[in-house]
Amino acid sequence: MSVAMNQGDFVKVVFVFQKNEQVEEVTLNSAQLTALLHAKQVWIEAFADHFKIENSVWSYGNENVSLQIYLK
């Protein structure tokens, strides 16, 4: 599953809340991505709640950068 793609100054990020299998995909610019990488908690508007970041997975292949954030 391709979860994110690098498109110029924007990166698609997928948030995964494993407890109920909710998934939210967002497009972030470089400043937003930097803030996310330094965060310990995030507010996900689609989930209407805040979550702690449990784990993140980066992958690179075929010139695509992927980021998946797991929430608890």
C-alpha cells in the first residue's frame, strides 16, 4: 500500500488509529511536516480527538517517500 507521495514541497501523510482502524490522509507542507515530526500528540479533526503518536514508519522506493503515523 502506498501511503504517501512526495510532490514538490508537499508530502501526504497517513494517520492510522489501530484501535478502531480509522485512517486519515492529509497533505502537509515542509513546515507542517517538521512540526509533526517534533510533536508528541496530534489533533486529528476527522477523528475529533487528540492522540499520542506511538510510532512512525518512513519508506523510500521508486522516488516516492512514504510516512505513516500510528496513533494510540
